[in-house]
Amino acid sequence: MIGPVADLASNPISPTTLLSGSGAAIVLGIVLFAECGILLGFFLPGDTLLLTAGIAVAAGTLSTSLTTLMVVAPIAAIAGNFVGYAIGYRAGPMVFNRPRSRLFRPEFVDRSHRFFDRFGTWTVLLARFV
């Protein structure tokens, strides 16, 4: 295999592979949406992809404009956050109401509520930068 096909086969989530081609903004939007909103998206390279896209636009190696990326990225991330919230809002009570779950015991929920009542604002603010 030669060229982009070989790159895709060797490392399918490489930022360089994901941003190659004319649909870079679409791929960036999908990755950011999945990373922010879908529970299984945590392994996707959203931050690395944003950094690589910015460098590629500045270097002139990416055909997508910076304006397009600056519009697509926040919209995809915010939409992903809304979807993630909706999933948690609907599925959360069902998960926490199981009395003998390994991960979600009532005492863990109570302890988390106390923590977020005390440090919630700062925790959410600082977590956005971690």
C-alpha cells in the first residue's frame, strides 16, 4: 500500500490521516462531536486534531480555511456536549437507581453530591482545562 491508504491502515486515528483530503472540517466536526458527546468517544484525538488543524492551516498544507474550522469546531463540540448531557439526563437515573451496582453505589452518589455542592463551580471550570 502506498500513500494515504497506507497511512490510514497503519494508524486510523492519526491527526495527519484524519485531516488529509478535502473533508477536513467535516472529519474534525465528527471527531469533536463524538469526543464530547458520545460515551465511547473518549479515545478520539480531538485536542490533538485541533492543534494539528491549526498548524496545518497556518503552514498552508490544509485546504480548509481557518474561518471554517473556527465555525465548525465550537458548533460540533457544543452539540456534542448537549447530546452527552441528554444521554446522561435520560440514562443517569436508571444507572444510579440500581441498588447493588459495582460502580454506582448510593454512598458514592451521596459523596459526589457533597463534593460538587462544595467545589462544583471550580471543579467544572478547571476540568475544562485538563
